[in-house]
Amino acid sequence: MDKKYFDRLPKEHQWIVVKEHLDMLQSTVRSRMALLPLMAGLAATLLVIATFNSNLIPLDNLVRFLVSALLLLIPTPLYLYNDDLKKTAMRNKDTLGKLTGEVELS
């Protein structure tokens, strides 16, 4: 939807379009903020793994390799997820800027 078409809409419909984009933006920001507790949970999980009793799971080379591989795989989806959320937030911001005109926020 371009600005010319948006300007021709009645004010009630304009508000519905803007509200939809604001809701998407708010959802995106909340999702990005949810990454912090997720990272804290992962750190806690690492502490639990570090305190395992060696009688329960002997820490031979295979177990160390598996734990290392799993730990290396954790940041990749988190980075991709965060990057996707950032792109979505920027798209919504750009769309709102096109529809309502550029507004400088302080």
C-alpha cells in the first residue's frame, strides 16, 4: 500500500491499517525482548551440565564432543531468529513511515 492510496482511505480505515502495523511492531519488540530470558535459561542449563556428577555420566571424549557440538549449535538459530525479528521490525517501521509520513523520534 502506497501513501497515495493510504491518504484516500477514510480516517477510520487509516487507523485500522496503522494499528495493525503498530501491533506487529509491538509483537516484534516483545519477541526480541524474550531473547534475554532465553539466554539466561541456556546459561543455567550450562551450569547444570557443568555440575553433573562424573559417576552419573562419565566425561569421556565422546560426551565432551557431543556437549561441545550442541553448545556450538545453540547460537546459530538464536542469531537467525534475532536477525529475522530485526528485519521485520525495520520493515514495519518503514511501512509506517511511508503511510504516515516520515517522523523523527527523539
